[in-house]
Amino acid sequence: MPSRRLLYLAPLAVFAVIAAAAAFYLQSGRDPRLLPSALIDKPAPAFSAPGLEYNGKTIRQGVESTSFKGRITILNFFASWCTPCLVEHPQITALSKTPSVALVGINYKDKPADAANWLARHGNPYARIGVDPAGEIAPEFGLYGVPETFLIDRVGRIRLKQVGPITAQVLKEKILPAIEALKK
Amino acid sequence: MSAEIGHFALIVAAVLALGQSVFPMAGAARRHGALMSLGGTLATGQFVFVSIAFGALTWAFVTSDFSVANVVQNSHSAKPLLYRITGVWGNHEGSMVLWCLILALFGACVAWFGDNVAPGLRARVIAVQGMIGLAFLAFILLTSNPFDRVNPMPADGRGLNPILQDPGLAFHPPLLYLGYVGFSVTFAFAIAALLEGRVDAAWGRWVRPWALAAWSFLTLGIALGSWWAYYELGWGGFWFWDPVENASFMPWLVGTALLHSAIVAEKRDALKSWSILLAILTFSLSLLGTFLVRSGVLTSVHTFATDPERGLFILAILAVTIGGALALYAWRAPALKGGGLFRPISREGALIVNNLLMTVAALTVLFGTLYPLIVDALGLGKISVGPPYFNATFVPLMAPLILAMGIAPFLPWKRADLAGALDRLKLLVAVTVGAAAIVVFLEERHSFAAALGIGLAVWAIGASVLELAGRVRLFRAPFGESLRRAAAMPRSAWGMTLAHAAAGVVVTGITASSVWQTEIVRVMKPGDRAEVAGYTVAFAGVQEVRVGNYLARRGRFTVSESGVALATLSPEKRVYLPQRTPTTEAAIRTTWFSDLYIVLGDPHGEGGHAVRLYHNPLVPWIWIGAVLMFLGGMVSLTDRRHRVGAPRRSVRPVQARPAEA
């Protein structure tokens, strides 16, 4: 009978784990501590994403990882269904106006129509947009969800990773200084 | 003065709740009749005093008593009376009082209408209700007192969040709470049964009406919330997999499983410890739904103001309630005796399939809701997994569920012949496959999803109709006899048929509106026309208006079909004055078969406005279906056996014997 007893204990055990996680979460005060990504300073994974097309029109050309060489690139994963993406959209738009930086987007698990309408509604800052409808590129980058943003240097190495929206503060204190450092 | 009366009444209610948790429990342990019946009196008393507190708070809102801090923060003298009343629960403190009021009401209802429940079990149920009430009354009194005064008294209030100034949202919380809190009764029944160490068929019968009532209200509450999101948020959709929506959906899924496993417990004396676990989980998820939103753990569009102190208090209550219940379950449930045996292919088997799929569906929703939190807790950032995750995990679980739902009523208890049941349904199988094939043939986009959805809907509705026809021997017996049989059919059978067919109606609405929605986004100038799904929409212009407590830019659109004018629609962008908060009011023209939905956006260029036009086919069926489900629950609730059919408990020696595991 001990195994049967254990079965009845399972719900309690699962709950204990969730409760401990929640308590930890509240205690942590949610300081965004930076866990280094395994990808930092490694070459960006090789991929090729077709461009965003809707109604027979190509809205933006696709993205090739080979194109990262020779210029500083901001690679931003976004989706029309993602609320935090809307939060960071003004900052992404600001980034697109930064000189000598290429802003490219990967449209993650989205429908072309939704993505096209979303961009029409909120503005399209991206120089290129690759589509990843089935989420095949995302795992290569260790994506947790959207939005996530990668800063890639002139030789194609990932130098910085931002999980979650780029707020005005993140832009000013983290992204822009990193871009400035790369320009030197 | 009314604030002090309210505060005092809450304190009295808390003291009564303390008595209610102690005396009937002690009475049940000692088989002391007077102590046990004291529980009922105390439950009634708790209800009366929480009502007084709620009445006092309502009075403060209605009379705009700005010496009360809560009224200042959430009301305004220029607000219409209706929203001054609904403002009572449009804030954290007031909604907690409403929550306790409904909890006390359910506790009192067990005392008033629980005559057919064995006295010992009833006393324990009332005691458990008292404990839950005590915990939440203490929470209100210690951290969220709605009657705090403010000095000096301000001249006017800050106004209710304008998004809440809407009839749909005004009545959404009370219905939702009737659902959430209704499951406290099934939870109390589960705890009481574990304490007694005995669960029999009678337990299943006593639990079912409470589960039915709670489930029905929760269904209606969720539907109202989704309808509100549809017409108020102006995104053209009806369900966004938002954490708060998920929070109300999870108890619904597990509650639906409980509703079905309680039938097996009642009719076949099986699945008993499983039903107990479901009863605990349903209320646990209800608590999670109500309180995770307020604890600061979850963030969402409709979150209340949060405060870490409250968060820890709430988590402590959740930990004790849920952890305690599950610990009791781990300790006592292994000793519960299993009942009737059955083969995998049987009605019991089909109901187990329902239970497993519903529970797994709830777990996937729970995982999808908590995963972004876990990522955030690790300090990684706020991300979203969104609809792609839920569509990929949830839909594949619902498909077999609906297949099983169609066939289960054709399977007898204990042992069934699946081939025989399918033989009775062969015509329906053909019609279902045919309907799916037609969809594939007509529609090249999304053909698989569309075919699956429409096929499942035809199957669900068709199976319900056939089951009903079979019961009344339609066309097999003279029509008069069919009518007599229909009249003699138990109400619970009618309820099931209605609710199952309603599920098909909901699936039709979800499929059609997701797959065949047309969305047009464009900048329109006065005089411009747009074509949407056969309608011609002409934009006449925008005017500024002032109504009550808001300013609005109101667009005028005339809708015509092949030259015949049908309607004028006026979507608005409003700015509510005290806080200058903007809201969007979509304009909708419904034919009950489809909606034309217009949203006015921001000005764009010279005289132009961004306009979004949607055509949403069959979208009203989602809410029609939900109302039918509610009615199904209500019809089933009026079944005779819930009123008089109190079965005798299994005969046992009546000596006082403490229940040992």
C-alpha cells in the first residue's frame, strides 16, 4: 500500500511546490536580476526566415543570419497577440531611428494578417521582418516567450539579450549604452 | 454613522463565524444535537451581520459619503446611481465584502435547505463554511477595511474606473462570485466527508445540487465577462487567454469535471476519493482566481490595486486552506472504500474520460498562466506565451472531449457496447463527416480547424437531439406518447441535453467567429466607403459630444446592403472626466447570426480617422450557448431528487465512534 499512499500525497506535494514558488516570488520583490544567457558572446545561430507577406504583397523582406556581419543589428522577436510587445513598441520605434543600427524583427507564431494589421495600426519600424509561424527559429535563440531582443555586433556575435519589453528605462540604461560601446 | 455600523457588523459577523467554526464541529464529534444545530443559527446570524455591513457600505456609496476613504477613491457625485451602487464592488475592499456576503449566504443556505443531509455531516459542512468566512472576514478587518474614514473630508470623489462603468461589467463580479463561492459548499462537503472518514452514494447526491448551482453561475459570469471584453475592449475578439480570464476558466473546467464525477459517485458509488479531490481543487482554483489577482503575483489589464502586505495575508490563507485540505486528503482519502466496478467501455468510463480531459485542460491553462510568472520570478523579464500556446494545447484536448460527450449518454452503466452505440449514431457520424467535408470543400483557408470545429459542433448538437428523440421514442411511438414521455423525463435529463447541445452551440460560435472573421483596418475620411462581408459602410464624420461624466468623439457610419440602408452605427472614443481616462466603445449591429463591429480609432491626417471594421459570423452564439448552458444547469437543479429524494445513508451501527482512518 505505500505506493498508493504516495499517490494521495501527490496533490499536496504539487501544491507545496507552487506555494513555495509564489512565496519566493513575493519575497524576491521582483528585482530583474540578470541571468547570463548561454548565447552571450557566441555567434548568432544560423537561420533563414522568409519575409512577411500579406494579401500578395511583401511587407518586408526576410531575415538571413548571414546578413548580420558588417553592421550592428537589433533582432527583436514580436507578435501581434503579445501585450508586452505593444508596451515596448515606442522604444523599438526609437531604436529604428538610431544611426548605423539595423532593426530586424522576427514575427513569432503569428498569422500574417494579424501581424500586418498590427503593424499598420501601430507603425512598422522594422527594416526586415522574418516570419517564424511554427516557432522553429525561436528555440535556437533560447526564447522564453515574446518579446525578446538580441543585440548582435558587427562580426555576428550576440552581445546582449533582453527578455521582456524594452521599457524607456531599459532602452536608456542598457540598450543604448551597449550600442555605443559596440560602435567604438 | 453608517460606516461605524458597518464596521461593527463585520466584527460581530467575524465573532459569529468563529463560533460557527467551533461549536458544530465539536457537536458533530460528540454527537451533541444542540451544539450541532447551533451551527445553523450562527450561520444565519453571520449572514444577517454581513448583510448589514454590505448595506452600510452601499448606503455610503449611494449617498456619496466622502468621509469614507473607499467612497472617495472609487466614487464621484456626478456618477449615475446605478454605478454608484455597482461601485461598491468595483474596488478591492468592497468586492471582498461582497465575496463574504455570498459566502455567508451559501453557508446559511446549507442551514436552511440542507434538511435532507445527515445532521453530523451538515454540522461539519457548516463549520467548514464558518472557518472560510472567519479567514476572509479577518482579512477584511485587518488589511482591507472598507469603512476607514478620511479626515478632512474631500469635496468630491475620484470616480470609479470608467472601464467599470458599464452594465456588463457591473454585474460580472456578483455572478462570478456566486460561482466561485458556490464551490465553497462542495469544498466544505469534501472536508466534512474526509473528517467523517465516510463517503457514500448519498454524499454524491448531496454535493451535486451545490456543484450545479455554482457551475451555472460561474458559466454565466464567465460569459458575461467575455461579452464585456468583446464589446468594450474594442479588439474584435471575445477571449484573450488573459491571466484573469484563465483564473475564472480553471475552476470552471475542474468544476465541470466535479459535476460529472459526482454523478458516478451518486449512481455507482465509485470515483469517490477522486470526486473529493475535484471538490477541493475546484474551490482551490476559485480562491486562486479571486485572490491571485489581488496579491500582486498576477498582473493583468483588470487587476485591482495591489499591496504586498495583503499579498502575504492572502497567500497565507490560500496556503492554510488548500494545503490543509490536501494534507487532510492525503491522510484520510486512502482509507475511503471504492465502490461499484465497471468496464472501461461504459458510462463510467466515458465520464472518467471527461474528468481526465477537463483536469488536464485545467492543468495546461494553469501552466500557461503561471509560466510567464515563473520566468519573471527568475528575474528574466515579462514575457507572453499567448494564444499560440493555448490553441496548441487546449483545442486538441477539447476535440476528444466533445466526441466523448456526444456518445456518453448512449452508453449504459457498468458495461457498454461501443460498436452498438456507434451503430445507433451511424447517421449522425455520416452527417458530421459530411459537414466537415463540406467545410473543407468550401473553404481553403484554415480548412482543418474549421472542419474540426464545425464537425464537433454538429456532432454535439446532433447527439443531444438524437438522445432526446430516443428517450421519448420520437417517431417510433405515437406522438402523444412521445409528449407524455417528454413530460415524464427527469429534469436532470433535460438539463443534460440542453447543456450538451449548448456546448455545441458555443463551439459553432467560437469556430465560425475565429475562422471566418473579416477584419479591415483603414484610414477613412468623411464620405469614404468600405465593403465588409457584403455590407457597405459609409463614414459620415465625427462629432464631439458631452454626456454625463464623459466627453466623446462619436463617429457616424451608415450601413447598407445592396443599396438598402440598414442601420446607423456610432462607435465612440470616450474620455471620462474626473480621471481623464480614455475608453473605446465599439458599435455593433447584430443579426444573431453575425455581428458587424466598428471601432473608431485616432484621428489620422486631415479629417481622416483610423477605423477598424469587423464582420464576426455567429459570434453571438457563443453567449447564447453559454446562457443555454446556464439554463441547463438550472433545469437540472429543479430535479425532483434534489428536493425529496434524500436517500438513506448506508446502514451502520449508530454508536458514537470517532472516524479513524
